[in-house]
Amino acid sequence: MSNLIPVLVVVLMIWTYCRMRQQPLWAEAFRRVRQRRVAMASVVVIGIYGGIAFLDSIGWQDGRNEPRKTIIDRLFQKPKERTYSAPLATVTTGEPTPHPLLGRHLLGTDGVGEDVLYLTLKGCRTAIVLGGLTSLIATPLALLFGMLAGYFGKRVDDAVQYLYTVLDSIPSILLLISLLMVLGRGLDKMCIALGVTSWVSLCRLTRGETLRHREREYVRAARALGVSPIRILYRHILPNLMPLVIISVTLGFSGLVLAEAVLSYLQLGVEPGVGSWGNMIDGARSELAREPIIWWNLTAASTALFVLVLALNLLGDALRDAIDPRLRSS
Amino acid sequence: MTEPLLRVEDLRTYFDTPAGTARAVDGVSFSIAPGETLALVGESGCGKSMTALSILQLVPEPAGYIAGGHVYFQGVDLLDYTWEEMRRVRGADIGMIFQEPMTSLNPVFTIGWQLMEAMAVHGKGRGPDTRRRAVELLTRVGLPEPERLLRQYPHELSGGMRQRVMIAMALANNPKLLIADEPTTALDVTVQKQILELIRELQQDFGMAVLLITHDLGIVAEVSDTVAVMYAGQIVEYATTRDLFRAPAHPYTRALFASRPSRDQRGRDLITIEGIVPQATAWPPACRFAPRCPERWPACENVAPVYQKLASPGEDQTGPAERGVRCHLYHPELARTRPEQPATLEVHP
Amino acid sequence: MLRYVVRRVLYAIPILFGVSLITFVLFYATVSPEQMARSKLSARNPTPEQIQDWLKQHGYDKPLHVQFRKHMAELLLLRFGNSDTTGEPIWQMIRNGVGPSAVVASLSFFALLIVTISLALAVAYYRGTYVDLWGTFLCVILMSITVLVYLIAGQYLFGKVLKYAPLAGYRPGLDAARFAVLPLIVALFSRLGANVRFYRTVMLEEMHQDYVRTARAKGVSERGVLFQHVLKNAATPILTSVVLAIPFLLMGSLLTESFFAIPGLGTMLVDAITNQDFAVVRAMVFLGTILYIIGAILTDISYTLVDPRVRLE
Ligand SMILES: Nc1ncnc2c1ncn2[C@@H]1O[C@H](COP(=O)(O)OP(=O)(O)OP(=O)(O)O)[C@@H](O)[C@H]1O
Ligand SMILES: [Mg+2]
């Protein structure tokens, strides 16, 4: 069951990609993205992260009372050490009497002897799930409200505008904190909280674009022919909003991944024990003060985070340039 | 012959676009004598504005660039100038007015500030003298209450008033050449008349040469001495206004005349030129007008026409301009390959 | 102008109402008071009486609608009550915290503003060259690093290795500037990339306007075009992001303050989160909203200063 969801997600993504490639507009956009080396490199990097997250989502139990172990867990079944060790070291670090290690650790081990590479890889799933799930919550919400407000105007518009003005007036970090304090810690709760706070900007954009499209010839013609509003919104306006959605989801994704780290630092992130770069960085806060300094923990987590966010940012920019030259940043 | 004020030779301005290289200006040559008015005529998109901007080297970078040619101003090639030397020419020796009066003024500075800046950047300072001159200029271009106007912002002015301000700004340093890029297109008819009148008056007063860009042959008849007809990045016909109106040579010029609303045509359908200007990235290979030309024959689609001189048909040959046309109809050999009798110079308008 | 401000303030009332409704739903309706009391009481196994006492003391024992009315009235009158944890009046805590927050945050804010606008001007001046290309790329890189790394690395590098400034802490008075150095450096680097890129986009957009061509045709130098014509036009979008931030200088920065142990409002909020102090968080949410609304009004007013076309009616 729990293996089904990640497989389903991947299948769905491939299917969507194939469907979209058949449409000339998208095919052209894909072609333009493919021409950029930076964009392609970003896609590959994001793909690797996604792949690790996927491997970390597929797992099974060895026996009835055994814990469920994912493929990543199984690949890293090295014995646990007693305490810190430097990357590739043979003995522990920072103890009065260093111990010999039970195995070589590519990126060393942390304070309780856990392999840093393993922890870093475990962070991928959290980041990807967080970004993906949040987008899945926020995007439909934003599209629904934005299109309704933009298309129907009047009362509906007033209500939606009131709603997002209120939400917007609360500084988002404060709203996030309040939500998470009430909901408690956990990946799913974080997705809900971030979803609630991050749909507003896309909703605003959607509303504006819908307003613009509503006055276009083709929508007017459809309306004159008596096509129902639902159908107009779904068939005519929604496809025109897709470029906007894709760009804002890609760029928003990186913001979400960064937010996870900050929330973990504030003790509002995922529970301790679930792999998370934010928790790793938070844990490494005091390690630079140790003698000898423990740098690998912090470096591994922040590099993993940095590379993913950078790839997302670069891909988002490339998509913006390729899909919508109007929004071009230069 | 004396050196003309401005002599443009084989000017080429290209754009790098995703669809390929757009040859917006492709081998344009003409010259303007001191005090002369040359009209550059052509349909939208044929490269008139880019020609004008190339003279001042203001082609939108980095997509656009001047790929070749010479722009001799008072005998010196402006294309050899450094950016700083060029800056000193702009606004001082050559003034320019643009097509869009509504957006060409900076919205957040007062008229006075912008007008005085035009003088200040050429070393005249911002003292009371400059201010007096600004008032004088605004009065000269026919704007009421110049003192008050100095403190106003562009959005408080009408389109016609803004264009007058633009003219005042272009004239601030007594330029020897004024480039007016469709100065009246965005204005309504009554205002158009006034602005044209103003330009003509000022030209006589200041004794400057004018390069007037337009797509309206009516304007040409009123103000210009010579006309260059432009099509698809090239000049296709070059003549004095009298000669051109008496006997347009190029089929494109004739088509332009035919599509002009005239008195005896009122009530009938306007004749328009068939088809549209092709994309600058894909000009037709030989004669660029061939696909739309009523006179075309196979040679037009195979051999590119060259620009050749033509004898002026007028009796009095006082005008300085020679006459030229870029069309196989006037080529001694190629014209003979034409199936029917070649058209001679007929008077169409 | 005055009429405009009055209208905006009146318009803020329904928004504040909405915000307090949200906070009420969040804090009163979702968390059972009993649970809250249990976690707050120091005794391991509080007796029912103790819980009742605590609830009464903090006003959580009344029926929901009574609580709601009280909550609304208090928020709108800015009567925040006492902290759930320490019992200290929240206004008192705010008064204590606002000074350090304001000092540290405004120093960083203005430093950031000056540095980013200058850099954006430089990048826009060299647009299309390698300076621009690599500058923009560097911005993306800076944007992609989490603020936590800036905090930890900044403290380590500038505080520990180079010893430019005290590692953490705060002292009021002139000394405060020394303690503001590290937060300033961190704030600078963590916001630099995004800001420079944004300002660059704004300026390049202006560079394509017709009035720039006119200015060049008049013979204005590139520097004049950029520093006078473009900068003044770009001021409007820049102001939107800048003026809105000014009121928040009072609230300080959550992460920076708690990391560098500056006893400001940010630290107070982080402590409240750790202690599950709902009363303080509630008060801060409301305060933040009011500051946001003030910021929005100030932004609109500031437009009239830079753009003659804007009239507030
Ligand atoms: N920024 C640009 N990028 C690419 N091509 C351009 C650009 N600007 C102009 N062009 C090309 O240059 C050609 C000539 O443009 P130009 O503005 O000179 O026309 P015009 O004769 O002034 O027309 P109009 O009467 O509309 O002003 C256009 O057809 C276009 O293909
Ligand atoms: Mg033009």
C-alpha cells in the first residue's frame, strides 16, 4: 500500500509528460528548455534527488515485528558507531581515547555515530515530499479561488479578495508558526501549514490572468455560444494558466525546501528521527565550537540542500524564459 | 558638388532574433544637403525607424547592431566615433523626435527639468540663462504659459503638447539636422497639421536639414524636397518630390499612390496593396516586392534588382537630387525579358 | 491625503476582524484548554482543581462565545493580557524587546538597502556583459543557500576566526552597534542575492522604456540615464518592497535574534514557541498584522513622493 503511492506518482508524472509533449505549444517549450545546458543539468540533478526520494519511499518488513525498511535503509546497513568520526576516518574523533571504527564512512558520522551520508540521503525524501505535497495543496486552492474570483467578479471576487487580503496581512512566518504550534510537528502538518500560507500569491496571479482572458475574443465567443462557465474555465482558461502555474510551482518549490530548514530550526519542523536537512543543520549548530571542529555534518546537509535549491531556481528561471518570454527576467 | 550634410552609404542594421537574423535595414544609401528636407516613406515595418536610429547609433541593443556601412555627417563617419564622441553629437548637432509622444517623455521629471537637461548635457549649465532659453523655446513651439509648463509633468499635457515639447527639446541646441520619426502618426488630424506646419516654419528659421519619416504621402507633398521610398529594408525609389508625384517609377511607389485616399475616390473602396510586408528574417530572395507586385515576371523572382540612376523627366532640373529606382522595369536588358510591353513612366495619381 | 488615510484605516477594520477571527479559531477552538493547562502546569500530575484554577486564571473557563467576544474586544483594544508561561504582562515584554530589535534590524536594513541598490545599479550598468552574467548567477547561488548556513558560518568566520565582533549577546547604548555587526553581515548576505536580482530586473525593465531612448537622443550619458532617469522611475517598485518592511523593523528577525541571543521581540517569539505560550504568539500575530497594514498605507503615501502621476483620493 505505502509502496503504491510513490509508484503511482512517478507513473502519473511520466504520463503527464507524454500527454503534454503531444501538444505543439508544450513541445516547443520543452524543446527550448532542452537546448539550455543549465536547464538540462538542473533537470538531471532534480531527477537524482527525486530518484533517491523514490528509493526511500519503497520499503518492506522483514518479519512481522520488524520495522519497515526502505531500499535506502537497506543499502546503508552499516553498524552504528559510538560517536563522531571524520569522513573516511578509521578512528572516532573528539574522544579522549579514540575508538577504531566498524566501517569506513564516506562522509563520517555524527554525534551518536549515525552515518552522515545516510542521514543526508534520508533528507531527500522529506524535501521532495514537502515541496510536492504542499504544491498539491496550494496550487488547486489558488487556481480554484483565483479563477472563480477572476471569472465571476462581483461578490465572489470580493469574498476571495477579502480572504486573501486577510491571510496576506498576517506576516507569513507568524501565520506559519501559529498553524504549526496548533497542529503539532510532522511532515504532513508542515505541508498543510505551508499550503495554507503559500497559495495567496499564485491566487492573486491567477485572478489577474483570468480577468485578462475573460475579455478575450475566444472566451466571449464561447460565452455567446452558451458554453457553461465551468467548461469555459476548465477547457479554455485553465490551459492558458498552465505556464504560469508551472513556473510558480518550480520557483515556489525551492522556497518550500528552504522553509523546511528554517522551521526545523525553530523546532516546528518534522519530528526528530525523520531525516531532514534542517534538523541536521540545527544539530550541527554547536559543533563548529568543538575541538577539533566537526564540519562534515553541517557541510553535507547544507550542500545537499543548496544543490537542490539551486537546481530548482535555475530550472525555474529557464522555464520562465522558455515558456513565457513576457516574464523574462532580463 | 559640395559635401552634403549627411551621407548614408550602404547602411545595414541587423537583429539577432530566435527566428534568425532580421535584416531590418539592408543597404540603405541617401544624402541630405544643408537645409534640405528628405522624406523617408514606406509601410509599417519596412525599417524606417531603424534607419533613423542607426544614424544616431541608438539601435536597441544587444539584439540589434549595425552590421556595416557609413554614416558621414559633415564629412566624418559617425560609425567611427566612440560612444562619448557620439553622445556629444546627439542632441547637439542632430536632434530627434519620436513616434510616440505619450511615452517618450520621462513621466517622473518636470518638463522644465527635461528641457534644461537637453541643454545642460551639452555644457550649457542649469543657470537662469538656460531657463530663459527654455521659456523661449516653449514659446517658439507655440505652447501657452511656458513658465507654468516648466513645472508641469508630462501626464498633465495632451499628446500634441507633448510632441511640441519634444520638438523644443530636439531644437534646444540648434541642431543642423532634425530627424523626425513619424512625428504626427499618433496625433489626431488637426494637431497633425499644426505640428507639420511648426516643423516647416522652424526649419526655415533655424536653417536646418530635416529627415522626415512618414508613411503618409500627403505629408510628403507638403513639406519635403526629396523623397526616398523604402521597402523591406531597402530604398526602392529616390526622387525629388515633384518628379515623384509627377511620375512614380517603382511599382511599389505607384501602389502607395493608388492606396492613398483621394478626393475623386471618395465613396469607392480604397485600393490597398495586396499582401503584407514580409518578415525581416525572411525577405524574398530576389526582388523583395515581387510577391506583391502587379508587374512581376519570372526575372523578378530570380535576379535581385540593383539600384540604378534614371533620367529625370522634368523640364527644369534645378533640384539637387538625382533620380534612382530599384526595379527590373528600368534595367536595359532585363526589362526586355518581360513578356508584355514594358510599362513606361506613366502618371498615376 | 488625510481622507485617503482615514479611509484606509477604516478599511483595515474588517481585515483586523478577520485576522482576530482566524487567531481565535486557531488558538481557542483547535486546542483544548485542558490540554494547554496540563502542559503549562509544573506539577507532574495536576489535580482537576489545579487545572480549573489555571483555566480560570487565564480566562479559558468561560463558554466559547464569551471567550470570543472577550478575545475580539481585547485584541481590537490592543489589550494583550499576560503571558501564559510567566504571567508577565505582554505589553511589558514588548516594551523590553522593541529597543534591541529596532536597533539591530534597522541597522541591517539600511545597510542592506544601500548595498543592494548600488550593486543592482552596477549590474544594470554592465548589462549584457560578463559582469552582468556572472553577477546574476552569483545572486542565484546566494539565494539558494539557507539562512541557517549564513548564521552558523557567519558567526564562525567573523566572530570566531576573524574576531571582528562579539559572538552573541547584546548591550544597550552605544555598545549595541558592536553587537549588531554579526547580525548585519548575516542579514546582508542572506538577502543580497534575491534583492539585487529583483532590483536589477526592475531597472532593466525601465531601461527598455521609450523615455530612455529620448534621453540618449538628447545626449545624456549612460550614467545620467541610469542614475537619474532610470533610478527615479525604478523607485516605485523598489519602494513597494522597502517601505512595507519598515514597520517590521520593530519586530526584528526571528532567526537572527534568537541565534545571536539579542533580547528582542524575535527572541521573545522564539521562546514563546518553545514554551507553547499561545498568548504571546497571539499578540505577536495581531501586532504583526497591524504593522503590515501601517506599512501598506505608508507605501501608498510614499508613491506620491516619487511618482507625480499618483494621486491619493
Ligand atoms: N527589437 C527588435 N528585435 C527584432 N527585430 C526588430 C526589433 N525592432 C525592429 N525589428 C525589425 O526591424 C524591422 C523594421 O522596424 P522599424 O521599426 O524600423 O519599422 P518602421 O518602418 O519604423 O515601421 P513603423 O511605421 O511601424 O514605425 C521590423 O520589421 C522588425 O522585423
Ligand atoms: Mg517606426
